Amino acid sequence: MQRFSLFLLLLLVLPLAGSCEQDEVSPVVAITPPAANRFDAESARPGESVAGLEIVGAELTQSEVNSAYVGWVAFAGQVALEGSPRLIESNEPDFLCFDVNEETADRLPRMRHDERRVWFCFTNQEEARQALGHLIGRTVQIQVSDYRTTYQFTDAFDTAKLEITAAAAAN
């Protein structure tokens, strides 16, 4: 039986040995799995989970310009992030926002075609100002909920609610 298996193996391998030239190299294609925080906007449905957060609503349309989806997707759940608070000047009171660092950016869901840097503004501005207003530009750890990613071809930004904890209030 072993002789037959060896014979069969030689029959399969020998024809291949002569078909490759010495200088010929087979290309190696690296397949990178999609990041767990990336999702296809066209198939985003309430109840689905992305990066540990649950989709609770979406309003998306496909752009005629480049076929990218524009609109928003809202998520339920909490996520811990690290980054730095910053103010965005406006005609209204300035917005307190948050630049998420690279190490924790993959904790927030992103549409597959969205290559912008990861940042958002707080929906609870008053509470966020009290907890983080004195920490502008410093690296801090926060907890947020009700994350909403918005992708448009105009000025648009993502939003999240700062979860106020005793630790955050002490900063």
C-alpha cells in the first residue's frame, strides 16, 4: 500500500516539477481580513452588532457621485476610548469634541469606505464641558455611549454621549 501511495504521489508531483522555470516565482497574495469595526453601509440593519455596539437606526442613501453611501448609522452600547478633548470654534458656543487615538480608534464602528480620522463631538455638551473642559489637549480615558457615525460630502461629524463616572468627574 505504501508503494502505491508513493507511486501516486510521484505521478502527481513530477509533471509539476518540469512546468516551472527556475526564475519563475509564484506571487504571494496577502489577504487582510476586514477590521472588526468596519461595516458595509448598504447592508447595515438594526439589531446587527459592529465592534461590540448594536445598530439601532440608520438613514443612508447611495451617492450618485461615487457610489459611496452617505447618511448616518446610530449605535447602542458603551465603549471605552483614549484620546484628547478639543474645542471646535463656531458661531454658536464652541463644540467640545474628542480626538480618538490610534490605539482605541478601532473600538468605534466605521463605514468601510470612511477613511477620515476618528473624532466626534459630544451630544451632552454641558456635562462634557464640566468633566473635560479643563483637559483640552491632554490624553484622557473616557467612556461613551449612543455613538452615531455620519458620512457626508460636506462638513459633518460623528457624535457620542460622554458617560459621566466618578473617575471622569474627578479629573
